[in-house]
Amino acid sequence: MLSYLVQRLASTILVMTLVGIFVFLLLHLSAGDPAAIIAGDYATPQQIVAIRQRLGLDDPLLVQFGRWALRVIQGDLGVSIFSSTPVSTLILQRLEPTLSLAILTMIFAVSIAVTLGVLAAWKAGRPVDRLLMGFSVLGFSMPTFVVGYCLIYVFAIELRWLPVQGYRPILDGIGPWFMHLVLPTVTLGLAYVALIARMTRASMQEVLEEDYIRTANAKGVSARTMLMKHALKNAGVPIITVIGIGVALLIGGVVITETVFNIPGIGRLVVDAISKRDYPIIQGVILVFSGVYVLINLAVDLSYSLIDPRIRH
Amino acid sequence: MPAALPINEEENDMTTTRRRFVQGGLATGAIISAPATIRAQTTPSAARTIRAVLHGDLRVFDPIWTTANMTSYHSGMVYDMLFGVNDKYEPQPQMVSKWSLSDDRKTYTFELRDGLRFSDGTPVTARDCVASIRRWGARDGGGQHMMARLADTPVKDDKTFQIVMKEPYGLVVEWLAKAATNVCYIMREKEAGTDPNQQISTIIGSGPFTFNESAVVQGQRYVYDRNANYVPRSEPAVMTSGGKVVNVDRVVFENIADEATAIAAIRAGEIDMIEYPNVDLLDSLAGEKAIKLEVLNKQGQLGWARVNWLHPPFNNIKARQAMLHLIHPTEVMKATFGDEKYFRGCSSLFGMGTPMENDANIDWFKGAPNIEKAKQLVKESGYDGRPVVVLQATNIAYMNNAANLIAQWMRQAGFNVSLQASDWGAVVTRRAVKAAPDQGGWNVFFTSGSVNAFGNPVSLSGHAASGEKGWFGWPTNELHEQLRDKWAGAQTDAERKQIARDIQQNAWDFVPHAYFGQWFQPAALRNLTGLIGMPELIPFWNVKKG
């Protein structure tokens, strides 16, 4: 187990190195010049050249890459070209909103989806099942921003129950923090509810046809015990796989949700950085995201063995 | 080993009484709300805070390092100016109490008014002003023009300094007062001594607000608190002149990237202002009594098509003249701004509504659009059918629409157009490339600027026709440059207006660029009164909330 863990962690470093090289080259070979954006629209070409020299953007690509890589190895992600703020500070500043949104979304999605999925599997082919699966198709097909605007219109503008946009740090009080995250969580979570519910239903249906379930039924085990204790645990591996993929997809999903609800998270940070070609921020965030992605996959793989002892052997 | 603590039987009792439940609930509530309570003691109330969504993100904090308008908005809060302008664009003393010009018209003497202090409490001195003028003069178009004729800037005492010119120069005070970027804001000597090509790292000014860096979330929120050290002038506030009296405790620049969200936020009362609400969404504000739409910048923005003089076909005067005849400003403007009350065509090189606006040599405008005439001119230019590269910034609505429509009219006139889509970030890079269009260069790109900036023939870099030393497009015309110099040296307004006519007469013959419309986008204001409408700046002094 330990050697497996070490092996996986080593591969994480390799993956992040490759991601780093790829992102650096992709950014620097694509069109866009931060110096021109910094200088503003009325700036003369001479002024832009002066800024480019000052920022070291006219150095050969290899020199720029070497400089960046050396800093990253030392744990320094560099500083923003525009604001001169360290990238790590910017990421840390944006971490709380993104983590809050991601965690609430997963709690919301998993708790609703697993319940609905189990219910649909238990009542397979009945109107409840059709209704739930119809709802999941709708949830999966509606674009996030459409859901977001609809929820804003109903709950923030018409009913005035919840704020339209923004984020309040948890230190401002749990109430304001939670109220600002309700709509973004539902918006972002809906697609995951649909995805996880469908997977839970399919996996549960397979398990519910097993002999031992029939035996449990014959023995008179209650429906609740049979579903939650005997069936769900054995249907868990595919569900956890989907949740793991969902967490990774969430990283992309927060970009749109953070934009629609004006949440100052990492998604907004990277979108803004791309539009102004703030290379150190883009590189830093993608590097961190790739690390998180690989670690989530590792955690999912390790969790299989906890749920299904057969995998451990 | 510490002595065992005595156990209170009541505390050890695990049962829940009603009293304990209530006590527990109150304690939990107090813990949850405590941080908010602590913060509330230092945060101004919502009634004394203005939350404004402006036209973009504040990316750079140094008004000399960039010409971006957002940076000028930020700087207008934090820094003050030696002179402001009134509603006739006439310079008026702001930080200066009195000033004089010597008989030989070469030496300007300025004295600072009493009570000027930076937000760190240190007094503003003449040395700060001279250092700030020199740093500004190294970067700004007008400033560079002035510095090239500057003899010296002696400091006479803490409150008095001079600007000594080598020759009589009529624009010193105008340059110091202008609101178009780069603006001559006064910084401490310490920051003003920074290399003009390097961004300053400390933001301390003597303006009506202080920059609250601890409350800033980069890319999201920028916070300005009332500067307790600021002493406003006694005259009423007019544009950037007069008393900058602050009636609120805090102003927050909110960067809401999504336009629909910003509209929803102002409807819900979460923000107080949107500088440029999306015109397609204005109807949704119609029923909101607390919200009014108001055009703040009455001069507006001017859209222009820059053509590349270095390569065919626009190295030929006939091809450039064809561009004047083929553009239909009303159609371009309609595509983006819809309602005709928000736009107009522009025939003057200096924009409509500026002091230098005139009607010299505008027959092309009276007859436009005239595709047949454009066709004839393209033919006369000897255009050989090579692809004409038109850069299209698809992420900015007016640029995207202008590119689509003008490319189509160019095709009708006989150009073989290659429309190349990208985001604005890629356009600003590519427009600097001087290579041939088929080797990464370009032929046409679209952008816009404040009409106020276009009104000045010298300070706007885009008005230069100095060839490859100039702004993108690199037009060349010797007479144009001579006339711009002459304009800068003129002593009276009447003289300047006549020279402006001469400049325009010549310019619409050689065609440095073409315009595709002038627009006046309204701001959405929720329960705000007293906001001074002006170009180049949103002044948050004089404003009242409620």
C-alpha cells in the first residue's frame, strides 16, 4: 500500500512537470502581449517596448522558462505582471470562496443525488423513477448560466430572499456566508445531482438483482436496511468514481458560476488573468489545479479499497 | 501532574433544560455573529457607502505607467491635480492658489494653497509637484511636447515652484489641467522619483479619498475611504475644478464581469451604479423608480478604424479615401447601441462637441456611405486583389460589430477581405507588428477613445502622423506634424481653432484613419444625486446617496 502511495505521488510530480511545460509553451506561443495591455490603448509602441523590457518579456523563451521553473521548484509561483502581487497570495486570497462553493456543492449534490438515485432504483419503471430521471436529464442539459439567471430572477429579484451576487467570508458570520452561497451552490450542483443520481440508479439496479438481495428480501429485511446497508455499499465503487470525476469537473464548473454570481474565487482569477495575459497567474493556477486533480484521483483510488475489501487484495 | 478539577454536578449533567437550550442558542448566535459585529465597528454603513460597477477591472495603479482609463478613475480618487477644468474645459486652479506668467511668456510661477496634505499626513510641497510633473512629462504625449521645450523647474520655497520654458508656450496650464490620460496627478516626491517605465508600489496621494489596500480583492473589489486630511476648495464643484466635497465614507469599485448580474444587482439594491450597463438590458430597468439612466460623458466615445500605412493597399491615398466613403456610421452604431439617442456620426477629426470641432473638408461625410465612390477610389488606387487583413476583437461588442459590417462594405467596394477573429488581447499584440499582413501583420483594426482625448491635436498619440515613431498604423504627413506644432505654440483659443481647421482640412485629404461613430452610453444610477457628468473620469466627490 505504501509503495503504491509513493509511486502515485511520484507520478503526480511528473504530471505537474509536464503540465507546467505545456502551459508555459502554450501561453507564450499564443497571441497576446501583457505589456501592450498594461500600457493602455493610447500608449505608443516605444512605451510598450519599454514595459516589455522592464518585465523581461523580450528575453528568449528558454530564459523565461528557466527563470519561472527555478522559482516554482523553490515554491515561488512568481508575481502578477499587472499588480506585482505574489501569485500564491492571490491564490490564497481566492481559495476560501472556491473551496466554500466546491464543498457546499458536493455536499448538496451527493446528499440529494444518492437519495434520488436509490429511490429511483427502488421504484424502477414506476412514475417516481420516470419523474426523477426526467428531472436529471433536465438538470444535466440546462447550461449553468441559464439556471443561475433563472434562480437570480426568482429568488433574488422577485422574492428578495437571497442576494444576487457577491461573497461574504466565513469570518463575517456563517449566516451571510451561507446566504451568498445558496444560489451558486444550487446552480452548480444541479448538473452533478443529475450525473450522480443516474449513476447511483444504474449501479443500485444492478446490485438489487443480485441473489443476496433476493435472499435478504426473503428473510424479511426491511426495505431501508436492504437498500442502505446491503445494496448501497456494494454499489458504491462506481458512485465514488463519478463523485471523484465530479469533483475534478467542479474545478471547471466554478469558473462560470463564479462569473455569474460574482464570486471572487480562483475561477474568476484565472479567467481575468487569461483576458489580460497575466502569465504567472495562469501558470500558477493551472499548476495548482493539476496538482489538486491528480490528488483527488489518488484519493478516489484509495477510497475504493476502504469500501470494497476485495480491491485491497 | 495537575490537580483534578472539581466537577460541578450541574455542568456535568447531560440533560438539556429549557434554560440551557436558550443559553446555548444565544451563545452560539453570539459566536457566529461575533466576527460580523467586530467588522461592523470598522466598516461604514451601507447608507454611507457607494458601490459602483465601472467599465472594467483596475489592473494597474500607476496613472503614469498606463493610459488605461480605469487607472485614471482610481487616481482621480487618490491624487489631486494642480489645475482642474470647468464645464467649458477652461483650466482652473485646484491645488494651486495663485499663478502668474512672466512678461516674456516663458516663466510660469505657481503657489500651492494652504492645508494640502498627503493621506499619510505629510504636507504637499513644491518639490513633490516638480517631481510629479517631470515623471508625467516623460510619458504623456502633451507632457513630452512640453518637456521638449522646457528649460528648468526651479523650486522657490516649500509652496512655490516655476516652470521655465525655452520659448513662449501656450499650453503649460492646459496640459497640467487636462483630464485625458495620462493626467498630471501629484504624488509624493518619493513615488514621483520612480522611473516612469516602472510601476510605483505605494499609493499615497493628497486627493479626496485614500486607497484602502487591506480591503482590496484583486480583480474584484477596490475600496476608497474618505480622506480626513483633505481640504476642499470653497468654490462649487464643476468637472475637476472647485471643491471636491466628499459626502460618503466609502466608495467601492466592484468588478462584476457579467453584465446581466450587474443589472440584477442594481435592481436588488446591492450596487448603486453601473457606468455602462449593457444597452440590450436597459429595458429591464424601465420599471425601477429608484434607478435613473443618465449620460455622464456627454462628449462620449469615438470609434475609429486604423489603417496600416506601411503596406498595400493603405499605403495608397486613394485606398484610404475609399475607407471614408464606404463606412455607414449609423448602421455600425445601431448594431451595438440600438437607440439613436445614444449615438451619432462624426465628421470632425477632433470629435463632435469638443472645442476644436469644425466642418473643414467634410464633403465625404455629407455623401457617406457611397459605395460607388469607394469602388472607384479602390480601382484608382491600383489595388491588386491581395488579401486585406482586418483584425476583429470578438469579445468587445462594438468592435466585433464594426468589423463585421465594415468588412462587408469593404468587400462591396472591391477589397478582398480576410477577417481574422481573436480576443482584444491578441489584437493589441498584433497591431504592434509592422511586418506584412501575410507575415503576421495587419491592414485594419478597430478601437475607440474618449472624444475628449480626440479634441486635443497634440496630446493624443493617435493624432500624430510621424511615421514609424508614431501610434499603430504609422501615418506620415509632414504638414500635419508642422500644424500640430503650430497649434501647441498658439497663444489664443481663436488661433488654435483656426489651426485645428487647417489640420482637419489636410487630414481628411491624406486620411490618417476613419471614424465609425460616436456614442453616449448612459449610466444607471440608483438613489445617487450630484454625480458630476464629465469625460474621462467618474468623480465621486459631490455625490450624495439616498
